[in-house]
Amino acid sequence: MLTELDALQKRLEALRPLIGRLRETTGAASVTFGVLHHGQVVFQGADGWRDAANALPADVNTAYMIGSTMKAMMASCCGMLVEEGKLSWNDRLAQHVPFRSVSDPTVGERAAIHDALSHQTGLAQLDLS
């Protein structure tokens, strides 16, 4: 008899061919994916090549450059912390992470969470990173 988790994993496993077709359709060299259920990894996998020239397949440990996607994830995480009362949009970055600006120390001391997330520090992107 299948448990609820077994049934979920079976349904997710059936999606592997679709994930492969979507990867091929978009022209992506590879994709790595995973599903969490109540904090537990219930499904994970990869499709495609991490190094196409050398025919090395992607796996669940393949690292990807995620570019601008990180901005949305970081803003979402900060929003959750604000909702939980653990962070304020007006908190200075330096209250939570070691942050300083080489080009303008005053900005490094005063930049707030909302400034960084909305690109309003006046600093070049690489300096803020």
C-alpha cells in the first residue's frame, strides 16, 4: 500500500520526461531540480550536461550562476524576516552583515536593507556585492 509520500514521489517522478523536454525546448544545457515537502527533500534530480564539451552530466550538486534571480529570492527572504519581526526594512546593512563601502564609507555606515534591495545606495553594483 502506497503512503501519501510514496504517491507524491511517484507523481513527481512521472514529471522527469517533461522536465527534460522543457530543458531541451528552452535550449538550456542542464537543469537541476528539487521538491521540499514539510522541510524534507522528497524529490530531486538533474537533466542535461554540466559540461557538454566533455559529456559530463549534470547532477544534484551542479552549481549554476543564477544572476538576477537572487534579487527576488533575497527580497522574499528579507520580507519573511520583516514579517516575523526579526528585521526591519530600515535596519542598516551593517547591523546584520559586515558591510562597508570602499568608494564611500558614509554610505557603508548608513545603507539600509531597503536601499540595497531597491538599488538606491548610489554605489556601483559590484561595490554593493
